[in-house]
Amino acid sequence: MAGQGRNRSNNLVVPQATAALQQLKTEAAQSLGIQIPQDGYQGNMTSRENGSLGGYITKRLVQIAEQQMSGRSSQ
């Protein structure tokens, strides 16, 4: 069936995580030396910047999940 399969919405499964994810994005951008526009619109950022930012965030989320799964709650 065409049009089904990938959900392209950016709705969070846990909406309460919005602030934490925004903080993670800010920290990642600072670590990578990337400037996120004040209005939050990333459409004018380069693909390399957005890809680096997304990769860094994913890596960090995996680290956090691994720590939680192993019983450590520290970041």
C-alpha cells in the first residue's frame, strides 16, 4: 500500500522529553562547534552540519540507553 510504512511526523513518543532532547541538541551543537539559528529553523544549515548533529545525538542517546540498561544512571 503506497503511502504507508514510514511515519514522517516528528511527534515524540514521550512528549515530556522535549526539553531534555532540546538540551541534548544544544550540548551536541556546542561540542561540534555548530551554531543553531536562534529561531530553531535548521533548514538553512548544511547537510554536513545537520548530519553531524544527528549522528552525535544518536550516539549520545545510545550511550545513555546502554548506561541505563547496565544499571548505571549517571551520564
